[in-house]
Amino acid sequence: MRRFEGMIALVTGATGGFGRRTAERLAQAGARLVLSDMKAEPLDAFAASLDAETATLAGDVSQEGLSEQLVKLAVERFGGLDIAINNAGIAQSFVKLPQVPSDEARRIIDIDLMGVFYAMKYQLPVMEKQHRASGRTGVIVNIASVAGLSGAPRLSVYSAAKHGVIGLTRSAAAEYATKGIRVNAVCPSFARTAMALDFLKMSPSGIEAAAAELTRGVPMKRLAEVDEIVSVILFACDPQNGFMTGQALAADGGITAI
């Protein structure tokens, strides 16, 4: 039997970066998928390319109603929810705190932090109900960042949001540890994603200088490959990994080792 055979998995931010590759690998491992991202057309095209049963709903994770509708879609279309990957997020301008526009700061908090709060607000009760009814377990993986594990110069608001994601993760894990639900966070450093490239483009010093700045403190002296991060996400989802909850798993090339 394949690793996630028959399980129902929800993935936000599903058309790019970690979300896209996570969805592909979950499909290959037998999962049925509920996918979401901002734009319907690329989302539907991606879903159609997968060898899996899929349902899609486009929308903005900063709007609470989307999270409610995604969980409802999983239940109505497939009969429940086993795995939730709360991946959708945005980056910020690579500047010092006073230079971050206030509207940009609010948008980062709304998507990167409140989006995860809304997601879990609707995912946890459904998973708890399933466990109470039949012993069925659930797992939530929130995509945080190594910037959520320490200070991150020139990424102040993004860092604050990701610290918040880790706080939500640990709190929910403790609240639901006896309810058959595991909640963990994955904390990558920068990887070769479109969002990372867009982030580098925002730097006033240019892409090459920004890339050098990003990897200067990485002991491995390189960006992560997307599959390296996705492998950690799937590890956190694995039903055989049943005793790990409330953890912030750093996949950071050694940053937090020094």
C-alpha cells in the first residue's frame, strides 16, 4: 500500500513552491486532494495534471470564509479530512523595520499568521469529531520558517508572523494531544521557489547580492532544494510518525546549529 493511500489531504498555496510539490508527492502516494490557491485557472490546471481525485477552491487565506469552505469541501466531497498542509504565505520587502510599509506589514500578518489561525480554527473540530466517532487520527502541518525560530534582520514582520505560526502550532498541539490530532510546523530556510526569487527581486541591492546575504549565515552555503523541504513535510504527515507533535522542525542547512 502506498504511504498515504486513501487519505484526504488539504493543501493551501498549492500551485507554487512547497505546496505544488507536496501535492504532487501526496498524489503519487495515494492521497485524495483538496487544493487551494489565489487564482482559479492555474489551480484547476494543476489539479487536472495530477493522477489523483482532486477538488479545488480558489481564494485568499486571509479571508476566514475560505478556510471554512475548504474543510466543508473536504467533508462533502471525500468524507473527511486526514491531513492539512497550511502552506500559503507571502514574503516581505528585504528592508529594515521602519522601511516596511504599514499596509504591507498588515498583509503579511493577515496571510502568514491569520491565514494559519483561520485554517486550524476549522480543521481541528472536524478532525476531533472524526476521532471521537471512529478513532480516526488527523495531522496538521503548518509551514513556518527558520525566521520564526530567531530574529531575522530585514525580515521583521515576516519573522513575527512565523513566530506566531509556531506559537499557534505548539498551543494547538498541546490542546489536542489526546484528541488524535498531531500539529507540527516545518521551518525551512530559503529554497529554490518562485517566492524566494520574487523576494530576491525586491531587494534594492540586486538579486545576486541578496542571494549572497541570504546564504551567508547558512553553514551549507546554499539554498535548499524544494524536494528537501517537502520530504520533511511528508515526514511530519506520515501516520507512522505518531508520537511527534508540537514540534518546529528546522530544515535550514544548519542555521540553528550555530
